[in-house]
Amino acid sequence: MNPLFLSHLFPNPEAPAYGTFVREKALAVARLVPARVIAPVSWCPFVRPRAGVPVEETVAGLPVCHPRYWALPDAAFA
């Protein structure tokens, strides 16, 4: 069994306190079996470039992938 966690609530270098409960759960499972995390981040090149979030990283031995998805800014940003 190789569990895959898919969550937009996962800490990254730009938001280290974001969704820490998901990180702790994934790390607990990864201590038992090999696991992976896919944590997509919203991306808008003009408003949210997300340059500080790597596409792939390892968190305490847990492989994490941060794919980008296109998101238009909210009306509050306009």
C-alpha cells in the first residue's frame, strides 16, 4: 500500500503554518508505509507568482509535489 495525500491544505515555504494538521497526518502514515503528497498551489503570474514554492520538495523524508493551477484573482485584488 502506497497512500497518496492530495490536499491544497499543506504547508509550503511561503505558508509554513498552513494546514499543519495534514502534514502531521501524512508524516504519521509515512512512518508506517511509503507515502507521497500532492499539494497544488494557486498561480497567477501577476498577482501570486509563487516563486518561493518549489515544484518538488522533501519534508522529513516525505516527497511533496506542488503543481500549479491557474487561478484568477478575487475581486478584492482588483
